[in-house]
Amino acid sequence: MYRIRFHGRGGQGMKTASRILGSAFFLSGFEVQDAPRYGAERRGAPIFAFVRAGRAAILERGNIDRPDLVVVADDTLVAIPGAGVLAGLHADSVLLLVTTVPADDWQQRLNTTGTVLTLPPPGGSERDPALLSALCAGAAARLTGAIEREALIRAVDEELALYPADTIAANRAGALAGFDALAVAAGRVGESGAVAADGYDAPDWIDLPADGVGLAAPTIHAGATSVEVRTGLWRTMRPVIDLEKCHRCTWVCGTFCPDGVIGVDAERYPVIDYDHCKGCMICLAQCPTHAIAAITERQGREADIAAEGEQA
């Protein structure tokens, strides 16, 4: 089975690269798994995606811990331990870096005797996310030696079918550029066998003993004190209610308010607790009569001061 990991940053298309390679494997007669792995990472945060491909049913699940090929779309990730670029590399693994630094330099930097290959980024030193994913997928396809050009082209066309024709054509060219650039290394990545259960390597986390419930569990002796936290200080925009437009349907704005800061006065009009309103403006979006408007917090405080002056 081929076990391949793609590493990049959010927005560089590693999810797309894994899908293109997975489809190319499938069109070549393989059983395939391809999936990205990320949570709520923002654009630019390290992410990875993986592909498994074999001639038999794939029973493995989860992350690839012993990859046959690791493709790194952004060489700055190598120095970030949390990115896990080098995790699980073994003697037969191939490391492919999209970089302008020669492979020999990387081999020296990493102090490894394993196979390190490099590929220039599309457009020279500029990494174009629109083409980077296709370039990585095409290079990986060539390194396996199991995928023909026609299958790669068809995989790009199918995975990007919803995009404009010129975008598909550019990605097709990018995939073929990666495929052709590594012609001298075709077939360098081989299939590895199953990992025996008795050879399992425990994750490199630290086990901490659990404290007893008497020490670890929270002890609450009185009502909550969150009312003392003036979360309204976070606000930059303030919702204000025009009572002439208000139909007193407070079950709408009051229900949608995530912090429950909209109450009701004696005449059944909504009242906003500005000490704790964070200014999310959900009430404004939900008000059916458009009775709620937004003003800047500076305008709101000026109005408060003017109102206090009138009362005095």
C-alpha cells in the first residue's frame, strides 16, 4: 500500500492535492483513501492531508504514522515541530520539498541519509496556491510510478470540474509540470507492508496522573459571579432600539441574543443590558421590523453623557 502525506499551510491547496492524487490512483485501479486533517485553523496555519492507495481493501484508518512519501508545499514548515513534517519517516521514505534550496543542502540541514528531492515552486520564488496543489499532486503521482499521465489529467478535470475552464487548464498544466519534473525519479516511492500491531509506537505525549475528584472537581459555593464581569467593555458597536418601530416581539431578539442580555420592561419593550452586551449585532439581524440600529460605541457613550446631563 502507498502511504502519502501532504503538508502545507491553510490556503495552499493540500486538501485539493490529496483529492487529485486520490482520484488519479482510483482511475488507475486502486482502492483509495484521501482526506485532509485540520480543525479550526486559519489561513496560513499548518495542515496536512493524506492518501492511502492499494490493490486490496484498505482497513487502516486515521493518520499516516509511517509515510512512504511526504510532500511539503512550504519549506518553512520543516522547522516547526508542531507541523510534524518529519514525523514517522523511515529508511525507505522519500521527502519531497517545494523549495528553491538544493536537495543536498536539505540533506545536510536535516542530517539524514534518506532520499530528499526538491521541486521549484510555481512561478519561481512565489508560491501560487492556485497551482501549488496541482504541482504537488502531479509530482507525487510520478514518484509512485503507478499513475499514467492520462489518469492524472482526468483526475484534475474531475476534481476541479466546477471551476472555470481557464482555471482547470492552468491546474492541468501545473500537475503535468510536476509529473514531468520528476521523471528521473519515477517509481522511487514504493509500497510498504502493513504495520504489525506489536510494533506499534506509542504517541509522544506525556501521561499525567489524574487527581482525585475532591481536588480536581470544581466546588461552587454560591451563585455565579459572571455578572461582575463587564463584558460590554469589549464592544465597539452598540445596538439601539427605536421604540416607535418596535412591535414588542421580544421573543425574537431576546431568544437570539447569545448572551441573554435583552430583557423586558414593565411595558413589554425590550431593554438591553449594556454592561454585558458584547455588540455582536445578532439582534439587529433578527429584528423583523428593523427597529434595532447600530451606532459606534463612542456615539453611544456621548449619548449616555448627554442623557446624564439632562437628568442632572
